Amino acid sequence: MEESMPTIITTTVMPWMIKLLQLPIFRSMLPSDKDKAGVGRVMAIAKKVAAERFGPNPKVQKDMIGSFVSRGLLQHEVESEILMQILAGADTTATAIRATQLYIISNPRVVKAMRAEIDNAKLSLPVVTDSEARAMPYIQAVIKEGLRIHPPVVGLMSKEVPQGGDTFKGQYLPQGTKIGYCAWGIFRRTDIWGEDSDEFRPERWLNCTEDKLRLMEGTLELVFGYGRWQCLGKNIALMELNKVFVELIRRFDLAVVDPITPWRSINVGVFLQSEYWIKGYRRANLS
């Protein structure tokens, strides 16, 4: 599926290419649910799972797909939603976990502070709850700092100014203008994050004024987008991040296998990462 990601991102930036690729001469290049691997294989899975919820003897289950069905989505719409959630959510959340984890492991001071907060908290077993993790200030600062210093999506993801144009901070924007932003630049602006914006320092979220915190949190929201374009999986992604770092740090001492070249990372608007090896040494026997 990762082999298809550059094409997916390209058509996101230049949506006119989708109509071009649908021409008969190019149709054989597109994924099909008959494929044995890649996006086509995921399409087949989405089609099969959606079909189970429709027909004469539909499978009834209280889950996300069940919610789609109960709200009147048609079978082909459910197929599209399943496919979108798999493609949009898997790599981006995994990137956030991998990158933040690498920064944590590379900063013993951060590990020590996280572990102290975790060990002093009365957390649920076998897995910390989302609400418990949200109540841990340093853990939340680590998650925010990880998303800031290595945002999972760095493509422009431009939007188009609507008919009639618009004005933003005194600047007139003609209709049809494409507007995107450089995530890597925005999240390293020294006027927002400080002179040490290239440093992974969770404390910046804890030792600041209310106005500064409001500015930083408002800027960080760009990671998930705004308004109708906001990431539909935001709450699920944050829940995963809340749980995974608490459990990894309270259960394991972690080390990068190859600290000279910890991973292979390619930026195509999202990150394609591989050869990232971590060694975990069990720290505590928790049920």
C-alpha cells in the first residue's frame, strides 16, 4: 500500500489528475478490488466487510460501521468510508508514534520525567484509560511536542478560495486561489515556539503564559486541520497516542538498535518509514 502513497498524495494535491487517470487509456493503472496486494487488496476487504452489513441477513454490530449503516449510508458509501479510514489513519498515526517515540528515547531527561509521572499516578490495568492519560500534564506535553516537531502530514493540502474571494488580515484573496501551508516551517517558527524550536522540549508546553499556550495550541491544531476539513479520526488518533506512550514507558526500557541510522524515512507529503528497529527490555510485570 505504501507504494501507492505517492500517487494518492499527488492526486490529493492535484485532484484534476483523478479524471485523467479514469480515462480508458489509464484505467488499467488504477487499483482494482481484484488485485492481490496494495490498495486494491484493501478495496476488496472494504467491499467484503461492507457487504456483510447489507443484504437479506445483514450482520448487526455496534461499531463504527454499524453507526454508518444506522445513519442511512448506502453500501457503496460505507465501502468508501472504510477505505478512507484505513488509508488516511494508519500511516499518519503510525508516523506520529514512531517519530515521537524516537525523540523520547533520544532524550533520557524526557524518559525520566514521563516515568516519574506514570509511576506516581494510580493508573488502570491492564491498559491506562484515555481520561487518565489526558490528566497527566507531562504526557500531554510530550504528545503535543511530538506532533509539533515531526508532523505526520507535511504536504500542502491546499484549499481553494470560494466564489467572490475573501480577505484575511487585510490581504485580499481572489476566488480560485489555492492556499496551503508548510507544516515543517510553521512548526519551527521561532516567534511562536521560541529560539529552540528545533529542539524536542515538552516543557515549552508547561512553562509558558496562558496567551503563549493559547497561541501554540491554536497553531498545533493545523496538524489535524480546521472546520469541515478537520481530520475525522482526530479523537481516535489522540486516544491511541495517549495510551501507547504511557504503556511503553511504564512497561519497557527502550533503545534504538542502530542509533547512527535509526530509520529510513521518505517524505512524499506523508512519511514512508522503514528499517526502524527498537529493542525493548521489560521493566515491570504488570497484569
